[in-house]
Amino acid sequence: MTWRLPPRWLRRLVLAPAVVLLAVVLLPTDLLLVLLLAGVLTWVTPGRFRTPRVLWLASFYILWEAAVLVAAFVLWIASGFGWAVRSPASERRHYALERHALRVLFWQVRWTLRLQIDVDDTDVARRFAAGPVIVAARHAGPGDSFILVHTLLNSYGRTPRIVLKDTLQWDPVIDVMLNRLPSQFVTPRGSRDAGAPGLSGAVGRLARDLGPRSALVIFPEGSNFTPRRRRDRIAALRRAGRHHLAETAEQMRNVMAPHAGGILAATAEAPRAGVVFVAHTGLDRLVTVRDIWRELPIDKRIVMKGWAVEPAQVPDAFEQQEAWLFDWWQRVDRWISDQDVAAGPL
């Protein structure tokens, strides 16, 4: 079940202030000291200590969210109480805030959950050095989009424009920050208002004026991988008469058949942009809350791999583009399988 997203005024006047208020109540209490000590103990002593880890990380996240929201409020005042919040200068300040905030968040996540994040950028370093890029990433496991955006901001100095689900606006920081930066929140077709623009058109507009340091981030699968969603996607292709693509999707065991509309609209509107395909492995089996709880502390090595495609290598015709996308998704699937074999059983 998906909770209906409340209107923006309610999110701004109730949800965001509630997070700040909760942080104000938490900060001076003895509870925070207890949680901090618990967090230290989970690091220096052996054992899982699931409950202290979860409590500490949840408390830290509340404080982190409150600090980002207060900083965003200051930036709103500095923009003339919102009058120039979308100006280039305000956009640069918001990206700087996002960059520093994610750096702090990932420092704490690595410490608490014992995560190691390695990026294999051998094939993409030159592509990220100059010119706009469209980043098409696999979607699986908790926090993969956070990891990707953090990497783009802090490792490559990119300014990401993100395509993401509208329900993520339940999170006040995502809601406030990404509604001020170039982003596109996607409403599922069944919940979309009559006459509302489709995904392809919205993503195309987002890609239209990509700058030399921009990176449009899109997840062609549309949602986190699960076996049931994978089967449903294959069945949908068969119902649509796309039997060849359905057969290709059946061969892919680790990813779902990609939706072509969004990424192909982006390449059409930004023909000078290179494309970077991104895969990761390490959080694949953490699908449910029970999975995450069982694995705490995560204590895993996350590997992120990228492949670069030059603009001239993107086909022109739609059918060729769709086949090209599925071919790349098969390469992503094979790489994930190879990583699983190399890692061995959990």
C-alpha cells in the first residue's frame, strides 16, 4: 500500500517543522548521550548490536534532517524569501549544501553499518571529466540512489538532476531540496491526473538544457528489483506483443526489463550528452525490512561500476535505441552475476 502524498503546503508547514521540533527535543536529552554511547560500543566491540545501531542511526538521521532543513530555510531567506530561490546563485548554494550534507551522512552510515563503497570508474573517468552526461543506473537495495548522487557530487563534482518517485517527497529534505533544484518527481500512470504530462515529456524537459557539469540521473527499471516485479515486467512485455524483448528480459536474472521512454527522451533532448550506465552490487539481497534487520551490521563491500557511451554511439531510430538499451542492461546483468560468483555465498 502506498500512502497518498499530502499537498505541498501541508508537507512544508507540518512535516518539515515536525522533524526540526523532534531534533530540538532529542538534542538536549540524556537519550542522545545513551544512543551515542551505544553507537560507539557497536563499533569497538564484537557482535551485531542491532537495536543500538538502528536507534543511533535513526536519531542521527533526525538530527541530520533537521540541520539540513534549517540550512535550507536560511537559503530560502537569503533568496529574498523564495523570490530568487531558482536563480543560478541560489542553485549553486543548494548544490553546495547537498554536497556537504551527503558527505556527513555517508561518513556516519559507513561508521555505523560498516560499509565499504568502492567505485570502479576505469571506463567513465574521462567521460565525467567534461561535458554533460545522462546516468542510467540499476535500482536495487536500500540507499543506492543516495550512494550514486553522493558519488556524483563529491567524487566527480557533478550537479545531478534526478528523476525519482513522487512518494519520496514524504521525506522533508528530499521534498525541500529537490523541489528547488532541477529534478523530476514521477507519478505512476495509474495515479496521474488526467492531462498530466507523461514521463517521457517530463524527462525530456529536464534534459533540455544540461550544462557541461550536469548529470541527469534516471533509473530505467522504475523501482527496486524484486523477483515478482521482474516477472510482472516480462508478462507486460508479452501482453504488449514485445515477445523478443520479453525473451531478452527472461535471460536477465538480476535486473528488470528497463523502461525505454525516459532515457530515450533524455538522449533526444540532449544529443551532445554522453551516457553512463551504472551497476552496483552488495545490497542486492536486502529487499525487505526483515532482510536488513537480519544483516545488521551490514558489514559489506559495495562495488559500483560504470560504462561510458559516447553521444555518437547512441542509435537514432527508436527500435534500435530500445534494443541498444536492452543490450546494455544485459551487460549490467552479466556483471552482477560475475560479482556474485567472485564474492561467493553470503
